[in-house]
Amino acid sequence: MMGYIVYFNVIRSKDIINSSYNVRLDSMADRVVRGKILDKDGNVLAETVVDEDGNEQRVYPYAELYAHVVGYDSKGKSGLESIENFNLLTSNAFFVEKIVKEFQEKKNIGDNVVTTLDTRLQQTAYDALGNYKGAVIVMEVSTGKILSMVSKPDFNPNTIGKDWASITTGEESVLLNRVTQGAYAPGSVFKLVTTLAYMRENNAYANYSYTCESEIVHEGTTIHCAKNRKHGEEDLQTSLAKSCNTSFSNIGLSLNISKFQNTAKDLLFNSKLPGALPYSQSKFQLTKDASDAEIMMTAIGQGKTQMSPYHMVLITSAIANGGILMEPYLVSHIENYTGNVIEKNMPHKYAQLMTSEEAAQLKEYMKAVVTSGTATALNGQSYSIAGKTGTAEYSSDKEKAHSWFAGFTNVENPDLAICVVVESADNSGMSAVAVTKKILNSYYN
């Protein structure tokens, strides 16, 4: 019993207090003015304004810009407003001040949540995505700090009460945070997983050779390369750089399915992901009795495979960081309303997803994607970048596709990991590479 009490107070108490079913929240709000949410530079992202009559209104100065990650505090709670509910409704003001206000029947002022979010980068990512549906996430490789998270379509948290009916009855899934909750076919960004599986199964992977004739036909299944290109003679690096579907279908057919499953598991498919925000679990559904057609499709990131942009940036960050995934986090520290730090989060390792040697090799392959492959539009910038592009078909007629890019900057001493998804890119004409370029050019220049 004593052990459970300790466990509850240390591990479970905040989760229970944050639950929308916990009536204690109402009593806390009766005694405390909800604290502020701030970006890393102290800019106010959410605050409670109290008028002369004591009426409170939650205000979001940046409106739609931080809609999904900061969330809302009306019609329920979402985002950081939900996750940090306990801290926002807890006052660590000077104890004498708290006692005096209690006697005066005045509310104390709740603590502030200072995030890792960078408003300049957030605005840049928001503008780069424009009116397109999709998602952007930027994370610091060496620390796990999440600097930017944009999901579109979005909403205005200042008017969510008035707009609730319209945004919950439409077909746009406006409230869905596409970064963490989007379940997309990954397309060719998944070839990084297939490449790692092949490397692990074949010590002589550097000797891989394949001749691409624009299509592969196997037991009644035909898979084409994009725009029916003939890539010719390829090794493993050029196969990834050119994103050759036929070569990766061939690789998929050569893999031991159990070992392929293990590699996917090591990269957190069908597993819990680190982080505080609600997320969709990524799915790798290839089984030992899968048909060759299913194997070929899975190897190129199609079939039943699903993942979120959030998960993809975690994998990318681990590759950039020598195989080590740092725990991703959004809250830098908690401070009282006068600025005194109450609690501070520090970077720490979450897991080793791959060996440093494997990560170094994948990094080299991803460099080739930019220097000589499908992302050459990112080559020759003021910053260096490595990454992987992806085009993910999402309809049975194979004419509709989402565009992906996942990569990291300052390749020799990695800085930022980024993942971008642009939905229906075939219709919009905007690629994830183009969005990435806009973001990074603005950020670094």
C-alpha cells in the first residue's frame, strides 16, 4: 500500500489531476487564475485576462499559429492547455502572498509554462505551408527540444466556442493534430527502414547491385518507378538517392520477414512513442505469411504501413544523432508568475534505435539524396542538409499522393531534424521539399 501511494504521488498524480473527469480541477480554477504559456523567448502564447469585474477570458495572441500544439481551454482542453493543466492551475507564488490572498478571498496567480517553441521558426513553417493541408515538425537533434509544430487546416482558439459546430461537423478534421495524430502511408521515406533492414541482414550490403528498367514484374504484380524512369545500374546508395521503387521491391523480396519486423520494432513501429501529446501509433503490418505483392509494396512504403510525421522526425533525429533518440519535449521549465523557476526539464536519452555505424551509413546515403538524388533542390544552400523524399499514394486509382520530406541540417554536426508532409501534393503542385526549403532558407538566412 505504501509503495502504491509513493508511485501514485510521483508518477500518476498529475495524470489523474489533469483528467477532464476529475472534479478537483473546478475547485483549483476557483482559487487560481490560470497561468501563461510562453515560447522559449518569453512571448505569450496563451494567457488569462481578468477585467475589472473579475471576469476571466483565455486569450491566444498568435491565434491560429499555435492552434494544435498550444491547444484550447474551451469546449474541453487540448494540446499544452491539457497536458500542463496541473501546472497552470498551481500557484507557487510567495507563500505570504498566497496566504494574504486566501484571507482576502482573491485568486492566486498560476504558474507559467515556458515551452521550447520558437515563434520565429513557427511563423516561418506556418507561412511556408501556406494554404495547403499537411504538417511540419522541427526538433533539435542533440536535445530533443521541439521548436516548431504546425498542422493545417487549423482553427482560432480565441473563437473556438463560437466556431465549434462548424469545425466539428465538417470533413476537414480541423481539430486533428496532423503532426502527431496523422496516420499517413509513408511512401519512399520508409525506404530508410527497408535500407536498414537490408544492411542488418547483409554484411556485404555495399556490394548490392540492381539494374532498373523502370518496372518490376513479379508473380502478376507490376511496380513502376516514378514517371517510369529507367535508373539503370544501381547500388544501395543510388537506389535510395533516386528512390528507385523497383530496386526496393527487389530488396524487399530478399528480406527475412521476421528480421524486417524486428527492424521496424527497433524503430518504434507498433510501439509506444515518447512525448506528451496524443499520437497515432505507427503500423507495420507485414506478417510471415504475407504475399510477395504485400512485401514489395511494404518495402517501398505503401501497402498497409502507416506512420505520423512525428514518428518520422524521431527516426530522422536518431540517424542524425549517431543512432540515439533524445526524449522529445515541449516544456523547457515551469516558473511562478514572477519568473522564479520551479521545475526545469533537461535533455536525456530515450533509446538507442540503431548502432552508430548504421546511423553513419544511413547519413551518407541521405546526403546523396540531396547532392545527386530526388532532393537536389536543397543542395548548395548556406546550410548543409541530408534527407529523404517520399511520395505516398493514398487512393485506389493511384493518381493521388501526399508529398513527404524528412531530413536534418548541418550534416557533420547535426542541428535541426525536420519532417514535412503536404497532403494531395499531386493536386496542389507544392512538394514537401519546396516547403522545407522555404523554412530552412528563412531560418538560416
